[in-house]
Amino acid sequence: MEEQGLPERVTRLEERVAGLERTRPHDAESPRRDDDTFWALDTLKDRVDDPGAVLFTGSVTLPGGEHYEWQQGHPVDDLLADDWSQSAERLAALAHPVRLLLLREILHGARTTAELASLERLGTTGQLYHHLRQLVAAGWLRTTARGRYSVPGERVVPILTMLAASRR
């Protein structure tokens, strides 16, 4: 076997230590489970120190064939220290049944104002434009061309995450 130099030996040791750290046992209050029920949570705990973090992630293929992969994580200390009132406008934009229907229809492939206006559940054209403006202003929709709308890729998984979180 060929003699390795110091840099190569240090690199191999670092890789081995990193592997050991990824598989370190949890403390007595949070024992590692043998099944994969909480595989994402176990991985998050392995990577983050107390008091923890919140992570959401997703791999989504929409009915139109667009594919999005997204991951976002935040340390708990940062989330608890934030001024939550700054999120009120963005969240309020979602707190209307017609706006949620609009987002759903756009994620299902209806992209133009004409396509959306043909759906009776979305109200009059004036109401439709009002709701579209609210969603665009809050960043949940983007205007891609005159009269064409899309959900920004970085918003697809967060929207679906909030909907999943609101289920009973």
C-alpha cells in the first residue's frame, strides 16, 4: 500500500469523523428509533444543535409537468426572535377562499386571465383581478406576461407545506 501524505491522511480522517457525527446517538430524552418513521427529523437533529430548527422540504411535479425541489430551514431562535407581524400581509393574502382556489387552478395549469375568468367559482372579472393583484403583491404569484400568471418556483413547496399543515 502506498504511503499517504499528511494532507490526504487528514482528509480521510475528516471524512471518517463526519461519518461518525452523522450517526451519533441521541440523548436519553430523544432516543434514536430503529424504524424510519421520523427519518427527516432524525437527520435534522443530527445536523442542528439545541434549541433546534424548523425545516420543510419537498419534491413536486405539478399536473403540467413542471418539477420543483425546495428546502428551507430556520433556526428556532431566529424564528422566535422575528417580528411575526411582518408576515401578516403575506399570510392574509392566502386567507381568502377565492385566492386559494386561484393558486390551486394556476398550479393545475390555468395560466391566463381568460382561463381563470372562465371558472365561475372565481367570481366576476373585477373580483378576479382584485384577487390576482393581492397574490402578486404578496409574492405568491408572478406575472409572466400580460395576462399570464404563475406561482414562483420558490413558492410552490411552501404553499403546499402550509396547506398540509392546515389539515386536521
